[in-house]
Amino acid sequence: MPMFTAPDGTRLAHHVRGESEPLVVLPGGPMQASAYLGDLGGLTAHRRLILLDLRGTGASAVPADEATYRCDRMVEDVEALRAHMGLEHMDLLAHSAGGSLAMLYAARYPQRVRRLVLITANASALGLRTTADDRLAAAGLRADEPWFAEGFTALRAWLAGEADFDPAFAPFFYGRWDDVAAAHHAASEEQTNEQAADLYFSDGAFTPDGTRAALSRLTAPVLVLAGELDGGPRPDLARRTADAFPNAEFTVQPGAGHYPWLDDPEWFVRRVAAFLDATATAAGSRPSAK
């Protein structure tokens, strides 16, 4: 298991899948082990995935100070991984809650980001948050599904704070609810550090105005990908995320939920690989700075 050491001495793990150029991948959850990402629908055919297990998850060690689970405190873990890999700059992909970590990293280390891919990304770092109404509106798109009635009632109770998370509404997170999706969801509880998850978005993690100002100067190309059926973020909120970057593409994957590489792997891989390849070609065609 490849390991490296964070600045505070915590030993962190990363998993390598595939060949070709490296693509560093930050998981969401928040604080879910990177195992849930798999090979991102077959993206390993195009890139060598470097999947980070955030501190306290997967094969990474539990830190001595639990306050370091806060999202902004882990930016230096990402930078330590880059240095460990010997990359002058890197292509970075982040999913869900990992999106805020990637945005904070890009704001602090813009010169280290060559390309950035944000997949159904949480944009709390920009002050953009999914609301209960967002989730209910997205859920309403699934009214024809056989599990809708029970799931919607459970979802509404959870969002109102009247009930705990109920597996009955798990299908809303997926574009299609089948055996693959059910198994993926079933594994999530064991993969997630709930204590760390509670601290990830804790007070002080974000300064949206400062992050927006820094990202407005980011020259790296950015792809923001939303799922058509995802409630967090819905496509309109994801589009506002893309607007924070001067060089961003925005795309919506048809029929996809929060895990688009499961819903239609071919569509997902084709779109992400095309972005990475096109921006690499464009960068190669530009004259070098003198």
C-alpha cells in the first residue's frame, strides 16, 4: 500500500489504478474511503488514478488531532501527496464533498493545478449549499419509480430533522436503482468515518469571498459535471459553481444521479476523458512562456 506522511506526521494512503498520466482523485462522503470510487467507470483506460484515502479513512491513519478533519485543514495533505508523487503540477478530480477540498487546494496552490474536474461537487467552499427544497425538487423527478412513495416520505422526514437517514430514500442518490447501486450504497456505512464527517464542514472551514477571489484568477481549465437527477447539487447550482472559474466547462450527464460513473459509465468516461485530452492538446499547442 503506497503511503506518505502529512505535515503533521499522519500517515496517509493512496491507491493506484490504471496506467498513463496520473489523475489525483479526492473522495467525498464526506470522509468516505476512496474504495467507493472504484475505477470511475473505466476511466483507468485513459488515466492512472491516484485515489487518496483522507486521514482517518480507508488505509490512512487516524490523526492525533481530530480538528484536522476540517476540510481546510486537509489542503496540506493534498499538497503533500503531490510532492510525494513528484508532480510539478497535477490533474485533479474531486467528487461530492471532495469538491470543496479541491477548490480550497486550487485557491491556495493555483500553480500546482493543471486541470480540475469537479464531479457532482459540493461547493460549500464558494458559499453555495444544497437546500432541502433542492433535494425535494430533484426527488420529484422520480415520481414514476416504484420505490418513490416510501422513499419520498422518508426523505422529507429526514430533511425536516424528524428522522434519521433511512435506506428507503437511498435510490434518490442514483440515476438508476439496481443491484449495483444497492451494493454500492450498502458498502458506504462501513467505508465512512462518521465522527470525521461531522467535523469536515465545521465552523471556520470556509471563507467563500476569499476563495472566490482566488479562484477567479485560476488559469487552469475546469470541468464541472452535474447529474441530471442529482439533488445535491442540482444542475442549476452546479452551473453557479462553474461560473466561479474563468476557464470552466459545464456539462450535465443525462439520467445521472450523484454517482454518474455508475449510472452510465461510457458517457461519463467519454466526457471526462475528452475534457482531459482536449485541454492537454490545447495546452501543448500554446507557445511556452518566456
